Amino acid sequence: MQKIIAGILAFSLFFAISFGMLFLMLKLWVAGQLKMGNGNFWLVKLVQEHPWRIMATVGSVWIVGLLIALPFMIRDGFFNQ
């Protein structure tokens, strides 16, 4: 039972850190593009103007993917390691 709880906790922490890294990497990408002088390109402007929408979209895709994969992970014993 403790292995299952530890597995769920480790996977949850991994998922939370992944969401945090999404915001950080988006900000670093925009900062790098601005520093290189690419601030006038449409994609850089789009990401700069709508970072929360992009993060919500990517996060939603991740959550939907997790919800699809979770029953198979449980059935295959992913958390029983």
C-alpha cells in the first residue's frame, strides 16, 4: 500500500512540476526571441500577448491525455512499482 501511495505522490509531483515548467519555458522562449531581435514576428507577438491562453490550452491537452491514459496506467500496474 505504501508503494502505491509513493507512486501516486511521485507522479503527482512530476505532473505539478511539469505545469510549472510550462510557464517558465514559455517566458524564457519569449525573452530569448526578444533578445535575438525577433520581437516583430507574429508568433512571438501572439505568445507575448496571450501567454495564459496558450498555457491553458497546453495544460488542457495534458490533462485530457492524462485522463485518457490513467485507466490504462492503473490497469497495467504503473503505480505498483
